[in-house]
Amino acid sequence: MTGPLDLVRIPAGTFRMGSDAHYAEEAPARDVEVGAFLISRTTVTNAQYAAFVTATGYATVAERPLDPAEFPGAPAENLVPGSMVFTPTPGPVDLRHLSQWWTWTPGASWRHPEGPGSDLADRADHPVVHVAHEDAGAYAAWAGLTLPTEAQWERAARGGLEGTTYTWGDEPEQAGERRAHYWHGDFPWRAEPGYGRTAPVGSYPPNGFGLADMAGNVWEWTDDWYVETRFADVAPCCAPRDPRGGSPEDSLDPRQPQFRVPRKVIKGGSFLCADSYCLRYRPAARRPQMIDTGMSHIGFRCASDEPVTGSGG
């Protein structure tokens, strides 16, 4: 997809956000009211992002040299542009240690998804990856749009279904079905043919709102700061309207105080979500992501609170 973003109107309504039946960070589930908004039918593709870069000369975070002042004592050879790349392991591994399949790769960026030597030759219609939060926001601003809030994203992902586990209902994908682009095979070393990396956007059936890939393919940035427990300051009697995350300070990881990098919410799961490891290709699923870090399984789509016109994207 190379042209302007195809925006879908999501009507105002109240829906059940979150889940009390899966991971702790998804609770509590509660009714939330969201105003009408627009959201792009697919995630932003490599071709669409390339048009933005051509028009603006923008360089992503992964393409910029690191500032030695921010990394005192680091060897000069380490202060080079790069990003985190998924690297399949040679065989079964202990799934508690994700460092076994994530590799810091100098030269990796949206143009070179696996690092130097890789390119976008057959991936123009794949979702752009290796974009940090500000990279996604820069594209959205150029297109006259924003990034969706977490509540907007989840409302859109549910496609009008109330409280179901998946974007298509409560039953998991059955043998022979193709519901979403998540990991099929033995994670993280042996994917079935056609899996184990991104897929062209729109390769799977859309949800009830006509939106593609709201489950799997790539995690998607939202514009909400991550907090472990949502709705802590909301009265239990009322459905909050258009709720937002906390603050940059709230979003810092208390388990890693040495990293004072704020985190935003990402949603939707990715091609790396395996039922045996990460059952997060569900609307309620959410994870924190440091705003300065892009990875080979994170992309984004755009939104707007109002109808828009224009040629961005």
C-alpha cells in the first residue's frame, strides 16, 4: 500500500476494556466510553513511510548516531545507529530469557529490518518496523493525524464484539483457519512456512469494523503513557470517557530504576506471539515500550478525533 491512509470511522460507544482472565496488567476490566474517531484500516506500510521520508528527509531514531555524552564510558564502536532484531535460536531454549532471541544489531533500521544486507525489496506492503514512538508520531503529524489512545485502539480492535477474547470471538484459531499473523510452530526457533516474520498488511480477514491486523503482525504504538494499573483514580460507579494513561514519570519502570526512559503502551501483539509464550494477540493485551526504542516487531497506525481531508501518507 503506497497511497494515502484509508481511514475508518469508529462510532462513539461504551465497551468493556481490559480483561480479568489473562495477564495482570490487563485488569481491571471495566466499561469505558469513547467518542467517535477515525483510525487507519491498516498499519503504516514501508512504502507509505518511505513517501514520508522522501518528502521530509526525516531520520528515525535507529538511524541517528548515539550521543557519547549520554553513554559515558561506552566504547566508540558501540555508539553507532542500530536497533533490536529478532533472531531465531538454533533450537529450543528457556523461554524466561528473551535475550536469547533479541540481538542489538548495528545498522538495523526500517530500511534494513534485519540489519545491513537486508532491504525492503519484497516488503513494500509490510508494516514499517524499527520505529520509535517519536518516529511514529512524526509520520502521524505529517499526515495531519495522531496516534490512537489505548482506549481508542482497543475499541477499534474489538470490532463491535463485547468482551470477547480475540478480535473474532472467544474461540482460538482452529486448524486450517487463518485468523491472525502470530507465531505458528516452535517458538523461537522453528516457524511454520509463511510465519516467523511480518506479513503484508491485510493478509488476514478484517474485524467487524473492517480493520486489518488488529491481532498479530506487529505491536502498535499508542499515545498513552503506560501505568501498571489503569483506572486507579476513577470512581467505580462511572464509565470513564476517553481515558488516558498517566504521565511520563508514572510510566518509568520501577524494576529498572537505572533506565529513566518513559514508556508508552503498545497493543495488538505481533508475529512473535506464540500461544506457548505470549498469548497477547488479543484486544485487551498491552505492554510497555520505552519511547526511544524501536524493534523489528513494532509498528503503528494513525487516528484522528475529527474527519480529516488532505494528501498526507
